[in-house]
Amino acid sequence: MHLGPFEIEHPFILAPMAGITHSPFRRLMRRHRSAVVISELVSATGIEYAGARTLDLLKYHEEERRVGLQIFGEDQEHLVKACQYVERLGADFVDLNMGCPVPKVVKKGAGSAMCRDPMGLSKILHAMVKSVRIPVTIKIRTGWDAQTRNASEIVRVAADAGVKWVAIHGRTRAQGYSGEADWDFIGDIRAKSALPIIGNGDVSTAEDAVKKYRTYGVDAVMIGRGALRNPFLFEQCEAVLKGQEPKRPQISDYIALMHEQRSLLEQTFPARMAMVHARKFLAWYSAGFPGCHEYRRKLFTITDPEVVWSETFEFFERNGRDRSLDFMSQPFLMGGHG
Ligand SMILES: Cc1cc2nc3c(=O)[nH]c(=O)nc-3n(C[C@H](O)[C@H](O)[C@H](O)COP(=O)(O)O)c2cc1C
């Protein structure tokens, strides 16, 4: 199966998430079957000024391929140079963030504000595509607000410029993370589009991912928050797509995954940062297990990493048998950069 120029094994992809889809988590999710991975958004202007923290965000590991690095910005020259920088780093593709709703970003005309000026966007996308040999892709929302849901115009502009696919988060910028992703709208765009379309928004089970893939005719389904509470989601999606029963993760699977993630985090970050990142994920993985509130309280008060990990494994061993998945439909992480 193909997604634009790439052969992929199945059409389920981890969504880019700032502060979350760093290299160690992308490696983990590739091992656990996300078909492609994408970095969090990185400022094109920041790349121009070569700040060490900005450039760190662009580091990736060979194991991540297919890996895309996501950039954002409003300045054509900086965006073109950022594409060329990403190409020199050897990434498989460069993705432009056009979905970020954050005021600081849209005020300058970047992120989701880019869809408000299709003519200006056309110029920028042509310049970006022309400047590199690697594929350029974009990630958008359905539009700015309910009155201007112009995603299909943006897809036409992107196709004309030579962009290779468009990922669509099924909400407007005005919606932020409220309401529901509009998959009917995404499906309509797919039906009319000359480009591969990746649908995104509110998918949290493998059954739903496969249903959305089949119902709306999208070329792939992108999943963000759902994978944070269920890191086995991509393996399950792949199984359901093949008509198999998705594997119900056992406590030994959670423990093995956490050991793996600890090791990847500690290989990448200094000990204190590795711990800061680990805590977030451990809190998400613990949702639905009996006693998770008490465990999380401890998690954020203990400072010694060794104690955090021993408490964690003990918690999962003790409570790991019955995870209630009722929480999956509750609102979760209602803010982000796309
Ligand atoms: C904490 C957080 C950070 C995000 N950061 C980014 C980002 O850097 N780039 C981007 O394109 N989208 C970003 N997003 C948006 C997600 O990629 C995705 O479009 C959104 O969460 C809806 O999908 P979901 O319901 O599967 O989570 C972020 C979302 C969250 C929750």
C-alpha cells in the first residue's frame, strides 16, 4: 500500500504532538507499528537562527524511518531554508504545520492562519516544493471558522504546488479542541481530492480507526491522543485491518513497553529530563487502572528516578489485571499545536 511516494505496511500514523513526539517516543511508536512518524512543529525562523534547542528538536534516529520533520512559520525565505535544512539532515519528508491554533503563532500568519490566504500560501508552497527533492506534505484544519471551511481549496492549492499529501484535523481553528472532528467533511474532501488525504481527530480505538479508514475513503488515519493512553493502538489497528482479533495487552506487555521507553528516554536525554518526560507518559498509561489517582500523586512528588520506576512497576504488577477502558471517551489533552 502507498501513501504518496512511500510504501507503507498499513495506514495508521502517529500524529505530531509538541513535547510528546520527540525522537525516543517516535522510535517506540515505530517499534509498536505506527506506519510513519513526524516530529513536533519546529520554527523555521528558529532554524534560521540555529538555536541549539531548536536544532535538538530536529534530531532523529535511523530506526524512525519513515520519519518526517515538521516546520512552521510565515516567512517564505525561512520556510524554504528550513526545508533545505531538513533535507540535508536526511529526513524522509518535510511537513508544514498549517493547523496550529495558538494565538502567538497565528498572530504572525503562521499555523492555521495560513489557510486564510490561499494565494499567498500557493506562492510559499511552490517555493518550498521547488527547493527540495524530498516530499513536502502539509497538515491543516478544516478551515479558520465555521463560515470559512476552505480545506478543499487548500488541498487544490497544495496539489497544484506539488505537495504530496494533506493531513486534515477535522476541526476549524475556532473550535480549538472542542466539539467533534467532522469526518463527513474530511470524507467529502477525500472524494474530490487529487492528493492523498490523511484523516485525523478523535480516534481512540482500533475498531474506530479501521471503520473511519473504510467509511471515509481516506488514504490513512492519523492518531494522536488515543495512542498516549493506549500505546498498543497501532498494533491493534493493523490486526483489525487484517480481520484479526486485536491483542489485549497483558500487564507484561505494559511493563516491557515501559522498560523499553525508559531506556530510549535515558539514551536521548539527561537523567532529569528523561524523568520529566517519563512521568507524563506513565500518568497517561496508568489511566483506568485501579488506584491510578494515588499512583499519579506519588509519581509527581517522588524525585528519585529509581524510586519512580520501582513504584511504577509495582503499581502495574499490583493493579494491572483489570484496566477499565471507560475513560477513553472522556475529554483529554484539549489543547495543542495542530
Ligand atoms: C499536546 C498536543 C500537541 C500537539 N502538537 C502538534 C504539533 O506539534 N503539530 C501538529 O501538527 N499538531 C499537533 N497537535 C495536534 C495533533 O497532531 C492532532 O491533530 C490532534 O490532537 C487531533 O488528533 P487526536 O484527536 O487523534 O489527538 C497536538 C495535539 C496535542 C494534544
